[in-house]
Amino acid sequence: MQYCQPVSIAYTLSPDSYRAAIAYRAMLEYYSHRVTLVQLDTEETALSFFNRPPPAALTLLLCHGWGESEADAVLSLDVQRQINRVEYQTLQMNLTPARWGEIVGQGIGIFLNTACWSGKLAFARPVLAAGYEAYVAPEKTSDGCSQYQFVAAFVGTLLHEARDWGAYPVSTRQAFERASRADDFWDGAAGFRLFEKDRSKT
């Protein structure tokens, strides 16, 4: 990963997601990247973003998720729907793996999802089929601080090939393995999984 790469941070309509988005933006901008924040505040905005994502070396999705098995897995976004000219209704836009596969469009780079329980092949497969090189996500519940440590270590390691005096190529897997050791918390960095293009495995 080189300096000044375009990065997209898409976040759901909730206070915790917004706070996380601001923190991630600061960190990624410190690493020199050109960050775009995208608030997924309506179903239309979310569908448009997932179907036609802006070109980015890294796409970071901040939302919620649940479901230990693929059969009950869900990505959940808080969105608003307009009722009339002045009133809006807040609701959950829940995406099953099947629905996720229908809306994910052509993308590039790395897709990093912080939603709990989103580190499943059922979510990874459509992302990789759409053209992304890798999908990274936690396979169970994931602590917010651990997520931040993981992402900071992951992105920072990817920059070694550009900023180290003895620059050397760093693969996505090498960066992932280093980031996975960022903490020892039971709900932490080690819970993330990497799925790579053409060999979707953990």
C-alpha cells in the first residue's frame, strides 16, 4: 500500500458508528491517506454505495452484525426513511448473506468490515466475486478498542513497503497476521479473519 491512497469509510446512522468513523479517519489521514466519509443514512444511500463503491485501496464498513451461523447471519444498518416532508422514521436495514450478495457491486482493493459475526465466507464470497482483493472481518463479537488497534496495525504494516528505509513488499496476509497479534483480549484482534481472492479461506 502506498502513500496518499484513496480510502472510503462507510458508517451507519448511529452515534457510535459516527464516533468510530471520525477516529478511523484521523488515524488513516495520519497515515497520509485521502479519506472519504460516507454516511449510510438511508436505504437508497446504502444500496448506491454497495452497488457502485468509489474506487479505494481500502473500504472500511462500520455497522453492526449478529448471527453465529451463516443461516442466521445479519449485517445491520440504522437508516432513516422519510414519512412526509418533515418527518423521518429510523429503522434497521438488515442484510442477510443472500441479500448482501445481490447488492455488492464492482469494487477494488481491500474490504474491511468491523461488524460482529461478519467474518464468514457467506459475506466474503460476494465481495471477492465483485472484484475486491480481500475481505477482512471479525468472526465473532469484537471489542471496539480491539478493532481500532487491529485496523491501525493492519494499515500501518501495509505501509512498511513505502516508509521503511529498507523498503520491502508486504502482502495483505503478512499485515493481517501482524495485526491479529495486536492484543490478547478474548474478544479482540485475533478474532478477525482474512479471505483472499481466488482462495477464500480463513
